[in-house]
Amino acid sequence: MLCHLTGRECWHKPSSPFGERIEPEAEQLYRSLVNNTHNPQGKRQLPNRNPEPLAAPSALGKCWSMDFMSDSLHNKVRFRTFNVIDGFNREILGIDIATSMPSLRVIRYLDQLAEWHGYPEKIRVDNGSEFTSEVFANWAKRMAL
């Protein structure tokens, strides 16, 4: 159970309503949840990274920021938009809209934008699955981003 005391968060250890001792497996699960290391689906853990402090780009076209948004139509069909923004003047460079957005489609769209604007020196992305895939990482390495 999570509680708030004077702006601080604290965890209360779960206990049995009958005052019984918690099993070691439950104790281990509890500790992994508190330390944010529990991974029930067996998903790939992201490596530890050394993030750079965010700095404003000094010129047009040096840094692109990109992310996804999603929404649904009135008939419940979901779609995603892939937004690419120049970090210097916050100009939108492009928006790609589709119901599915795999890494290869993202790469193809970025190459198309690069034909119009040239490749940036670096890109700024989150840890979404499209950006952490091996295909995207290899493309970024080939383009020296």
C-alpha cells in the first residue's frame, strides 16, 4: 500500500490479516516491486544509459525530436501518428499517420524527410519499441546519429 506523508512516499509491507508470516517468495516479489526490478513478461531489460543533459540546439537541422501519438476514430479504429520536430525552432518537419508503425516504416519516413531537409547531427527519442529495435539502432549507427 502506498501512502503520502508530508510529501514523501513510503511503502508499507503487506501482511496477512491473521498476523501470519509472509512466505519468502512473496517477500522476494515485494522487494522486486519496490526496487522496480520485477519483470513478469520476461521482456528485454533496457541497458543502463548515461543520459546527456538536454541542451538547446544551436542551429537549424542539428537535432530532431520524434515521438508517437495515438487516437481512435468514431468507429473504434486506432491509428498512430509519428511526429518529427526540429529542436531549434520547434518546426514540425513531418507527420506520418498509419494504423501500424513498425521500425522499417519509421526508417523509410526518416529517409524521406532527410531528402528534403538533410540528416540531423543527432536525434532525440524515448525508449519506445520502434526506437529500441535492432533495426533502428543499426540504421542510426549507419547514419552516424
